Amino acid sequence: MKKPWLTFAGLCAVVLAILMFCVIFGSYTSMLRSKNRVHKATELMITACETQLDPIPALVALAKGADAAPIRTRIHDTEEQIRTLLDRFRTPDTPLDPDLVHIFEQAQSRLAKDLDALARRIGPTHPRVQETADRYLETLYAARRYNKEAAYFDNRKKVFPGMFTAKWFHLNHLHFPLIDITCFDPWGLK
């Protein structure tokens, strides 16, 4: 009489072990895919930022006069600072450094304000101004995608079963900082 219950208990243990295996490794692969999406979104954002900087020298060249010289100099210096930060962001398989993200946001805000002042001098309907605005809009969308993927990964670490999986597979130390997207928005494009 004890044999059927023992067989049933053994079968239940095997089924439970298979379910736990599926939950744990399903959660692990899901977190790895999420981490890879964050890294892909980071690369897309960096590429969009570099593309955003490309038309700026042509726009700055349109500003004539001695009174535009300080703005041109500030834009050039800020552009070089942003390019340096973007190079430092290109570290494979590591999250962005929050301190560098803060400096990057400040530099982007400065650049946006200076470009806004320059665009007002040139005229908002000028083709170069429109091209720069379009590039900023692409960068804004790339930053939103990065923020969405980073927030999703960080939230996965806080809910079951991701909280256990992250701890067991050492993914809980990863934290992807969010980027304030208003720094990409010189003309209220959002």
C-alpha cells in the first residue's frame, strides 16, 4: 500500500525539480536578454549622439560676426567634451558610469542652450537648423529606448524570480543609470 504513495511523491518531486529548473533558467536567460538589449540600446544612443554632433560644425559656420564668437567657441568645446564622454561610454559589457552620465547630461544641456541661441540668430526655418533639430529628435528617441530597457532590467531584479536569479548569477550588482532626456531637447521637441 505504501508503494503507490512513494511513487506519487517521487513523481511529484521530479516534476517540481523540472519546474524549478525551468523557472530559474528561464529567468536567467530572460535577464541576459534584457542585459543585452540595454547594451544594444546604449550603442544605438551613442551612435545617435555622434550623428547628432555631425551637422553642428556646418551650423556654427553660419554664425557670422564677432558677437557670435563666444557661442561658437563654447559649442566647439562642449562638442569635444561630449565626444570624449561618448568614447568613454563605449566600454563593453559594463553599465554606464553614473558620474559620467551626470557630466554628459550637463554638457548636452549646455550644448542645447548654445545651439538654441545660435538657431535664434540664424533663423529657426533655416535648413541647417532643421537638420540639427531632426538629429536631436533621433537622439531623444534613442535615449528614451535606452531608459526603457535600463528601467526594465533594473525592475526585473526586484521581482520574483528575477531577484533570486540576479543574486545567484551575480547580476544584482549591475545598475544602469537613467539619462535625463530633457538635456537632448533644445527646441522642445519631445
